[in-house]
Amino acid sequence: MQTPSNLRKPPKRAEAISTAPLLTFDATTRHYGDVIAVSAVSCEIAEGSFVALVGASGSGKSTLLKMVNTLEAPSAGRVLFTGDDVTNQPPAQLRRRIGYVFQGIGLFPHMSVAENIAIGPRLAGESLTAGRIGELLEQVEMEADMAARMPDELSGGQRQRVGVARALAIEPELLLMDEPFGALDPITRDALGETVRDLHDRLGLTTIMVTHDMAEALLLADRVIVMDAGAIVADCSPHDLLAGQGGEIAQGLVAVPRQQAEKLAAMERE
Amino acid sequence: MSDFAEILFGLGDKLTAHIVLAASAIGLGIAVALPLAVWASRSRTVAKVALGFASLVQTIPALALLALFFPILLSLRAVFGEGLPTLGFLPALLALALYALLPILRNAVTAQANLDPGVLEAADGVGMTGWQKLRLVEAPLSAPFIMAGIRTASVWTIGAATLSTTIGQPSLGDPIFAGLQTQNWTLVLAGCLASAALALIVDALLGLIERGLATRQRWQWIAGLIAVALGIIGALTYQSGGDDEDTIIIASKQFSEQYILAQLIGSQLEAAGFVVEYRDGLGSAVVHNAVASSAIDISVDYTGTIWTNNLKRTDNPGREEMYQIIKTWEAEENGVRVLGRLGFENAYAFAMREDRAAQLGLTSLDDLVTVAPQLTVGGDPEFFERPEWIAVREAYGMRFGETRNFSPTFMYNALTSGEADVISAYTSDGRIAADKLVVLEDPREALPSYDAMLMISPRRANDAELIAALQPLIGAINVEQMREANFAVDREGEGKLSPKRAAAQLAEEIGLN
């Protein structure tokens, strides 16, 4: 694990970007019967930003994310992507513009790694060259000759790397990640987080990542949105959060990795 | 054993008919089950209703399901016209397809329900449309399970298809039913062996396809598929032409006398230049309707059967008048021509072993009444539901200690072995003489007469040539001659004849040739 000291500097890119947001939540609400999962959330995501959505289980962060690519439909309010209501376009068309990586990974078990990566372009009627597939594998730090493997021949970390490559293959305008590293061991998790952050910078992506792990959010994102009971309770940079801003719930989440780091540092001194 | 091989190789046309029927039924079952499974995977209500219906169908005995399609198709003639076949291939196809539905549907629905939710979420996430998701993800991942369902359905269907004999569809059931009735075990064995071998081969080939799909070995499932396709194409090519308009179709019910008479009629017509075809082993209830609807051209039926089953009468006006009433009724109601009586009766009668009757001092049903409570009576499966039984009970106040059902063949054995004291025998049965049985008299005339009649379908009722060829059979066969022919077929060991041979002997006996 990295310690808070080599924390990323506040975003360089965000200020430089045009004023129109890539994504807008406009009083977006989702309830299941009487249970409210997301309660009138409004916020804007600028192009090029890396946003972490953090919160405890049931805070509504995943539901909010899934309303972007319409895996969930809002009960009220809107989600605007490049200025258009997402529910006004055919779901398949919308989703082919948005990369989606999630905890379940969901590689198609009957398709090779290459076929899995090429599925998005294939759906749009295009085919990827072997060279392009090799390039995508390299981007997620895998050997090009893995292309012929079947998913069940890969380790968990390798599978999720292929999952990321699959999402990148469509050259997404937006990358959604729902607990992408949740099922991986800490070392794999850390390495893959670094890979994704590097790709974000290198390819100029806009990324929203849902995680319940505040340390991960602080280390990777340049904007952290904290949710609780379906509402946003904090929205600031990692730097400001570590400086004590964002309120009680956010600070409660920040306290956990901070205390762990302090204890570890104290043990090292002994 | 050479006899056995000869029979086995003679089953070629039954085998091809069996393959074509079973393949069509499974094909239809797949064609209905798969879209239904897709729909069911999108709607919980549809899944419940479809699986419930398929399970319900499965609880109906196959034999009953096959027979049920006769009245259903008959009533559908009001919609589709008189051309709709009510016997043979169509009802067999529909019943077997319904039967094949459940395993295919259940496996397809279960496979869909058990798909990894992560994979389905990914399919949506990458932007698949519903159709793409079905084609690229759900179908290939469910295929091995669906194939397992098709495999189960195929083995069931190949087995159940033997029962389609009872509704006039040729199949490997023909030798089984004919053999069971005439106690020709070689015939039974040949039919069972052919049907079992077919089921095993199909199971192995479909298993190959299933494993090929599961392990994604393309050559394996394609090879299996090609083998299955070749088998079906081969059967279709071998099955030449189909029914000719001019073919005379002769029915027989499920007992020896009927097989013999069908052969007798057939050879008589062939001698006159007609082309004939046999529908052997039909259900008793099916035969009359089949003749009335011209699905069958010729049958032999009995006055007492028509009297109670079709005229719904329980009185007994006497032998001659009963015949005249039936003849008029058939002509007016159904357009069926009752050409005449063959000369013998095959009535129900109570029979006992000679020594047992002597020991108890019985000669008539009147005598039987007092000792009946200590005795066991055996009857064929329908006897105790028939009006004859009710009539005897009412006329004599007859009460037996125990009643037991036997198949007609085993009923006589039960009498010899002492499992039954009295049986409801048939008067033309050869075993009455052979087993030295005593037929108890019926002084109160509770049991109606059962004159054998030659019935001609409305389609052929005015075919002068046909009538002329059949005329020599009228009044030609007495009960002793019929008993002898029946016994030749029913007996064991030396002197046992096939129905065809017995018919030839009977023809000679009555001076036809």
C-alpha cells in the first residue's frame, strides 16, 4: 500500500477543460417501492476528471452509477450525458459509448480473450485487428499472446485486466467502474489501480469509480464524492478530505486508512 | 433364431416410420419449447404457466394422450374441414411433441435461470441488444443444457412412439402389440430390441453433440448433427410415397381374431386386385369412429359393442332385431354400410374349468349366484365397466367375493392356475375348447349377442367392386372355425401360426380359394 505522503497532486486537467460538463445528475432519484436508494442527487462531472464515489454498503453509490448507462432507470429526475437525457436514446447505442467495468467482471466464458476484448466493436459492426488487441492487452500490462486464452485459464487479476481492456476497446467517452477491484487480493488490487490511473492520464479518459475503500479513492481519484443514505454528503478533492473537510461521515471514512497508516508507521519506528 | 433375424430385418418400414415420427415430434417439440423458453426467461408468469402446462401433460399416460387426440381432431374438423386426418401420423405427432415439450422446456428454462448474472450484466454493459444477448451469450451458454433436455426427450419419444400403433400410425409398436396379442414373443422381442437400439444410438449421437457443445469442440457436435441428419434423411427417402388414394385400409383391434380377420379380408381383396394396407392393434374405441370418419375403410365390429357403446342401449331385443336396428342406425347416422354378419358370435360369456364347475355343480348363471360370494371373477380391463357386467349383476343379483382384471391373454392362464374361478370369456375364443372350459348358460338373456359384422366406411360404401369381393365372407364363418383359427394363433409351441397363416388356413376351410 502506498502511504498518504505520495498522494497525487490536486487535478491539473480539471481546470483546463471547457465549461460544459460531460455528465450531469439533475435531481436524480431512484426508489424501490418505499426504499429510497438515491435521493434527488444533483452534481456535474467534468470531462477528464477521475471521480471516486465512496460510501458504505447501501449508500446508493452503485445505483447512481448504473443510472448513467441505464442499467438502472431513474424513478425521478434526469441524467444528462453530453447534454442528452440518457433515457432518450436506445440503451445499446448509449452503452457502446460508455466503458463499464464491474466487480463481477463478466467475461464471456465461451469467448477467447481476444473475442471478449473485441465484443464492443463487433456489436457496432467493426472488427479489431490482432495488432489492436495486442495493444489493448499491453495497455493493461498483459502479454499479447494471452489473446488466444479462454477466461477460465486466467487468474482473477488477469480477468479483470481483460475486463478493463474490453471497456477500453470501444474508446469510451466515459469509463464507469463499479467496485472494479473488490474481489481481488490487495497486491493485485493495488497494481491494477495504478494501471487504471495511468491509463486515465495517458488516454485522457473521464472515469467514475465506485468503491467502499476510502484509501483507494484518495490514492486514485482527483475528486471524491461521499454518499450516505442516497444523498451526497461530501464532494471535495483528496487533499481537502485529508485536511479535515467534508464533514463527519466523510471524515469517519478517512479516519480508517489514516489510523491504519499511523499504526503501521508507529510499528516501524519501534 | 433365423426366424428372429428374419422378423428383425422385416421391420425396415416400421423402423423408418418410427424414425420419421419420432424425429418430427422432437423437431416440433423443439420448435415450440425454445421460443417458449426465451419468453419464459423474460417473464416469470409465462415460465410458471408453460412449465405447469408441460408438467400436467406429462402426468397423462402416453396411451391416453394419444387416444385423446382422436376426439380433439375430430371436433377440429368443424374448423379445418373433412380433410383433417384424425388417425395415424398427425395425432401421434401432436401427442408425442407435447410429451417431448417438458424436458426441453425445463432444461432450457433452468439453463437460462442459472446463467452467471455477471455475464448477463456484462452483456448489457457492453451494449448488446436483446437479440444480440440471446444469440451471442444466452444461447451458446445454454446450449449444452438444452441439448441434454433434447436428449432426454428423444429417448422418451422413441419409447412412447411405439404406443402410436394404437391410433393407427405404423411404428415399432406394431410387432410389439401384435406379438403381445398373439403370444408371439419373438415378435415382441424384435420390436423392443429395435426400439431400444434406436433409442441408444440416438442417445449416443445426441450425447456427442452435447459434449461437443459443452467443451466447445466444434467438429464433435457438427459430426453428431450430421449423423442425426443423415439418419432422418435416410428414413425419409426410404419411406416411399405414402398413402395412395386407392389403397383400402383395413383395421384390427387388439386381439388375435381381429388380426386374423383383417388378414383374411386383405388377402380376399388383394386377390380381387385391390391394394390394401393394415392398421393393426387399434384401440377398440377408436375403430368405430375411424370407420365412420373414413380414416379406415373396413373393420370387423360386433353387434353388442355397437349396441352399448354407440347406441347407448342397455335393453336386449334379441339377436336378430339388434342387428337390424344397428344396420339401419349405422346407415342413417354415420353413412357406414354394415355389409353383413360373418356368421359367428364373439360374445361375453362366463366360463369355468370343467372340473371346478362339476365340483360345484354349476351349469348356468342361476346356479352360480349362490356360490359367487366365495369365488373370484376375472375379466378383461374393460369388462367390469361394461353394461354387460351391470346387466348380469342386476338380472341375477350376482355378487362375487373378488373381482380381478387381467389382459385377455392372461385371463385364461389365471383360470388354469386358479387365480380366478370364473372369467368373462369370449365365445369365439379357441382356448375355451383347448382348455376344456365350460361356458355357463345365460337363461335370463342378460348378456347381449355379439355377432361379428363387416363394416364399410362411407367413402367406400358404394364401391360395387369392393362389395362384390367381400360378399363371399358374409355368413361364411361358423364359431368352431373361428375358434380353431384363434387357437392356432394363441397357442404355444408346435402348430402356432401367424395371423396371416391362420387366415390362409381359415380361407381354405371356408372354401374361399
